[in-house]
Amino acid sequence: MPTPTFFAAALLGWYPRHRRDLPWRHTRDPYAIWLSEVILQQTRVAQGMPYYLDFLSSYPTVQDLAAAPEQEVLRHWQGLGYYSRARNMHHTAQQVVREFGGQFPATYAGLRQLKGVGPYTAAAIASFAFDEAVAVLDGNVFRVLARVFGLHSDIAAPSSRKEFQAVADQHLPPAHAAEFNQAIMEFGALQCTPAKPDCLFCPLQSQCWAFQHGQVALLPVKSKAKAARTRYFHYFVLRHGEELYLKERLSGDIWQGLYDFALAETDAADMPAAEVLRHVEALGGVLDTRRVAEDRPAPTLKHVLSHQKLEARFHAVELAAELPAAALQDTGLRAYSAAEIEELPKPVLISNYLAKVS
Ligand code: SF4
């Protein structure tokens, strides 16, 4: 098993020769680092980069982000999924302005007081921006530590964090905290990868427990998540003239604040035409029978979330008249032009549908 000196020296030697040139590595601004970390928890580096650049140019400071309307922030986030993260990010920016005078706390403990800033993000900001000697633990780091030190605890179990954190902290050289943290994460992302680690040309090979014991493919131990269940959504895309009816989703779900069509959830992928009609009537709609395209199939789009799969069928309905005011009040629906819809924040499923039919 490697000594602290060997492990840190090997990583710090490897890092300058292999690291990717990423924009958030050129800054010590805790706001920019925080933005990059929130986005990278959500997506891969290549996909996250345009979002990072867009957020920084739209909101160059934490004050700018805090002052932005929530809908606008959600619109910039669109496509990354998990809108609750964007909302939390917005609230955190407001907290930094309100409670900390617009300055991010300069310590790990201080950063942990911020809403939505967990141990990983706090450690990343504290070390990258302020050089605090605190080790980061993300999926890449868990994997590297499990293999190199032969740690067999289930990394999906919250109780394992303490053990891995202790090992990481023990090997972190206090004078090179930021670089060590960057190095171990990059090493996990590029060299000690989940499926095809490059053990042949690895500087840790001679002291790596998993390699020496032929257990690279068995580590880290990670219990399987429950199989995702499938949910069936039926969207009623009500059109009158050039306008479509959408509504804002209210609190209590992951799409809060986003706009979608009238929706019924059932336990079947299909819905007979008569039932579609019943739903439309219940929404206050009167079908324009002259314009029903009977043989036009309702498109189905699939969308995978972390614990569920969505199968969404979109029933396009031409209305003979506008929805009555009472129905609008009951349902929260409102008619929007194509240009207005373009500006609304929407779940990716809805954006994909609109792109498909435009
Ligand atoms: S030898 Fe293989 S398993 Fe061990 S650290 Fe290197 S790449 Fe990872």
C-alpha cells in the first residue's frame, strides 16, 4: 500500500503532464469555482462547459445571479435537468449576498453554512480558492482510493464517507491542497477510469492494492440502485389558432417553475381517442372537429430521470374556441404564442417535443 508521500508525489507528478485545460482551472474566484462545481455535478465536462461560460457571462458576479429573476435563471439552466439544483443555486447566491455581504465564506466550515453546499463542493471551493487543506471526495476520488488502498466498503453507503475521507485527508499534502485535489479527481477521470483503467502505464501500479491483487474490476464496491420505474404521461397539446396552452408547474416537484402542457398520468402508454376527448372536455376545451387529423399519431418521447423513466405521449388537439376564463383559472393554463413559448423555461421533454414538431 502506498505511503502518503509516494501517493501524493505520484499524483502531483502525473497531473501537470495530463490535465485538461479547463476554464475553471484558471480562476481563484470562489463564485466561478462554485458555479463550475454545481454544473459539473449535473453533467460531463464537455456538456457543462457552454453552461459554465454562459452563466459567467450572463451573471459575472454572485450579486448578478442573486438579482436575476428565477425564471431567467431556469431558462439558462434548461437542458441540464434537476431544476431544483438551479433553484438552490439561485437561493445560495441570494444567501451569499444577504448574509455574507456578497463574499463567499473563506473556510470549509463557513461554506458549509450555505444552502445546498455539501461536503464535496465546500471542500472544492475551500481548497481551490483558499488553499485550505481539506480533501475532496467525489465519485472519481472514491474509485481511486478504493482501488489503490484496497478499501472494500460500499461507496453507495453514507457510512463509508468517513473512512474514505480519513484516507484522503491523511494523504493530502497541506502545502499543495488545491493541486492534490485537482490531481486525484483528474486521475480518476482520465487514468483510473471505471471500465478501462490504464493500469499498464500507471505511476501507482507498483503500489496499487487492486492491481497487485488482481481486483481492479471488483473495486470500488457499489451497491446497485433500485431499478427505475416507468411512468406514463399523456400531454394534451391544446392549440387555438397560432397559440398553445401551457401552465407553470407549481411547488412540490422537480419541475417547479417550469412550463408544460395539460397532463394526465395513467398506467398505460396508450390512450384511446375517446378518453383523450374526455380529458379535453374536462379542461373546458371544445374540439375543432373540422381540423382533427385522425390519422396523425401522437408522438411519444422517452426521458430518463435518476429513479424513473418517463414515457410521454403528446396528443395534439385543435380547439374550436379559446378555453373559457373559468377553465383557465381552474387549470392554470394560458395561451402562449410561439415566441413567448421560446422564452419560457421548460422541462427538456417539452423542448424536445416542440423541436420535433416545429
Ligand atoms: S494501477 Fe490501475 S487500478 Fe491502480 S491506480 Fe493505476 S489505473 Fe487505477
